[in-house]
Amino acid sequence: MDLVKPEEISHPPMDQLQGLEYCIDSNPPWGEAIALGFEHYILALGSAVMIPSILVPMMGGDDGDKVRVVQTLLFLQGVNTLLQTLFGTRLPTVIGGSYAFMVPIISIIHDSSLTRIEDPQLRFLSTMRAVQGAIIVASSVQIILGFSQMWAICSRFFSPIGMVPVIALTGFGLFNRGFPVVGNCVEIGLPMLILFVIFSQYLKNFQFRQFPVVERFALIIALIIVWAYAHVLTASGAYKHRPHQTQLNCRTDMSNLISSAPWIKIPYPLQWGAPSFDAGHAFAMMAAVLVSLIESTGAFKAAARLASATPPPPHVLSRGIGWQGIGILLNGLFGTLSGSSVSVENIGLLGSTRVGSRRVIQISAGFMIFFSMLGKFGALFASIPFTIFAAVYCVLFGLVASVGLSFLQFTNMNSLRNLFIVGVSLFLGLSIPEYFRDFSMKALHGPAHTNAGWFNDFLNTIFLSSPMVALMVAVFLDNTLDYKETARDRGLPWWAKFRTFKGDSRNEEFYTLPFNLNRFFPPS
């Protein structure tokens, strides 16, 4: 028997992911780009609708208030996405609402000074202003860390082995938003999951006039079929006598968004009134801003790979965090009931469609801004049951997580040290947040439960984030455990050329600012 050559049983590491039709700076034809931008817009609706749908009723707001918050959040998603793709990292990333801000916001909602307000509308407005004030103050954390290049300095302690758990758990850590939500209405969620996999993978080679229409638009095709099916079930009375929670998850007419939405409404700063400021609220919100920073760092690196770009240099990464901080500041000024972070599901869609073009994401930002102002039309798409989005998340979150695992190719996984770091950080990154989540569900408060509410919110927010826990564990172990003798095992020789902007000639192609702005902000 012939001996097997080493190159036949292994694959050489690759700086850039192969197999994409369009990379970060190559553009599809305009018609295709617009259709793909609309697909990204539809996917971004999931978080834009779900976050206000959870928080607004808790604050005493009605359906009209919920619609205005959804419109405002969608408007800011478009604005922040444009800012990020033009002046931030310039990666094809949608900047959406962040679930990391839920813990401190819910804590503000339950503040005794606000719960004692009897009038629901006044309580809603007062709570909104308190949340706005906290977000405005907390946004300074990312603005300072980003634009001062402090985050660039911190990121020099990252290595491929240390970032694998962070990027992987950016996807895996969102497992509770996947099939557990699909299971709430399995007759809609499961068909969506199966159809999306079939269209995006098994039928990806089906072409119409030499164009892979099924692969490119698997999300829209599957969504139209399942949404129509869900509407038939709703209209036929299939859920008429089912529990209220089942109807919320399955029916297509339960959101009340279309009837409550105005025809035209343009969000504007301070539309809810002057923000109120409280030091405790602001300090707790800073934890959410830190979590958003870590999650977006992992997401930026995943987006770079799925856009067939090189890893963003520390200078570019820090610049992106600074602009994300500006986005969080705008969220506070406009009142979106959320901060900002990179939309993980939209990163997954880059890989699913094999189109990593920056222009497509900028077009999707245009759709977000346009439909946020045309209330009735935007509300039509926003009335899609969230179960449908959760089914797609099962695929896209997993795809982003696998991108994180792909960084292992630059490391030595025959090293017990590396196996220890990756295994422990992945396990604790899943286990610790699950403990905090399970404890909170049973005790109705987090494990941190002292007399200092701001301290409780800070710790509970930090340890509910899988990427945050993974970063603390992985980066600490990687920089303290035999770190001097293991540079090659950690992947540092490969990583070194991406530590400076001029370390790789491709960086200029991918990350240079537009309009010749690099003259005023020279890269380091």
C-alpha cells in the first residue's frame, strides 16, 4: 500500500476564507446587491422587534409606544451600520440592538422610584428617560477606549488560541435564542429550519440563467413559504383555543404593529423628553457596554473571515469600537431601549449567501432607514413571527461559531496547553452564563444579590455573556501559562503581520477610510 503524503491528509492554513463569490470590496450587480440588502434588512428585523416587544409592556407602554421604539431602533440600526461601514472597521457588519443591555434596563424598570408611578404612560416616559440617561453616560466607555486607541493596546494581548473561544461563543453562546424559541411553535419553526437548510445547502447549485438564485435568496424564499403557511394556520382558526403564549409565538396577527404604526414618522433626538441621570443606573449600564465591546470584537473578526478579508489590525478594531460607542450614544439620545453591537445573524448570512460585499450591507442600512420612516410598510415585515427568525438563527449562529473554530488551523492543537485553554474557556463560557441564567429564573434575581443594586447589575450582566467569560478565561490563561516558550503553538508568527496596519499590504485595500480621510487619521 502506498504511503499517504502529509499534504493529502491536512490542509494548509489560509489567511482569507476561500469559496466566496464576492469579498468585502467586490460588488454584485446592482439588482442582486439590492435584493441581498433587502434580505439582510429582513433578518435584522428579529432583534429590532423582539427587544421592544419584551421591554415596552414592562414599562407601562402601549402598542403605539412599542411601534415607535421599534421604528426608532430600526432607524438607528441603519444609521449606525452606515457609520460603521464607512468610518469604523469598514467590515460588512450590521450594527443592531444588543440583548446585553437587557439586565440593567430591566433593573431600571423595576426601580422603586419608577414603579410607584401609577399612570402607565407617565411611567413609560419616565422609565425611557432614565434608560436614555444611563445609556448616554455609559457610551463614553466605548468612545474613550476606541478613539484613544486603548482597545488597540489591549487587543495586542490577543492571539489566535485566545480568540477561538471568544469568536466561537459569539455564536454558540446564543443557543437559547435558537431551538428553545423554535420549540415554542414547532409547527412553524421546524419547517422554516428544514427549508432554509435545503435551499441554502442542498439546492445551492440550482441556477436560473446561470445565477444561483436559491442559494442567494434561501432566506427570503423559505420565509415567504413559511410566513404564508403561518398566515393560513392563523386565518383558519388553528390557534383560536390555544394558550395565549402559543398564540403570541405562532399567530401572524398578534404583534399589533400594523394597526398601531403611523404612515410616516421620522425619529428624532430627545423625542421622549429630556433624559434623566442616575449614577447607579449609569454604572450598571457600563457593564452592558463592556459586554457589547467584547461581543463585537469577536463578531468583527468573524465578519472579516466571512468577507474574505484579513483580520482587522488593532488600530482598525479600536476605530470600529469608537464608532460603535458613537452609535450607543445616538441610541441613548433617540431612545431605542437598547445599545448597539454587531448583529451576529447578519454575519452568518454573509457565509450562507457567499456574498461578503460591503455595498450589500450599506444597501440594507438604507432599507432600515427607509422602512423605519414609512411605518405601515415597515410594520408589515416586522409582524413576522419571531419563531421564524429563531429557526434561521439555528443555522447562522452555528456558522459564525464554526468561523471561530477555524482559527485553530493557525495553532498547534497537538499541544496539551492549547487543548487545556480552548477546552476550559469554551466550557466555562457556556457553563457560567447558564448558571447565572438558571439562578435568575428560579430566584428572580441574579447570583450577585447585595444591597448595592448597581454592583449586582454589573456582575450579573458581565457573567451572563458567554464571549465575555470566554475572553476573561482564555486571554488570562493564554498570557500566563507557559506563554514565553509557546509563541508558535499559540499562532503568533501568523498573527504578527496583522498587528499593525502596514504589516500586510492587503490591509490598505480592505480598511482604508473613504474620501482620503487617512490623511487626517493616519493608521498606526
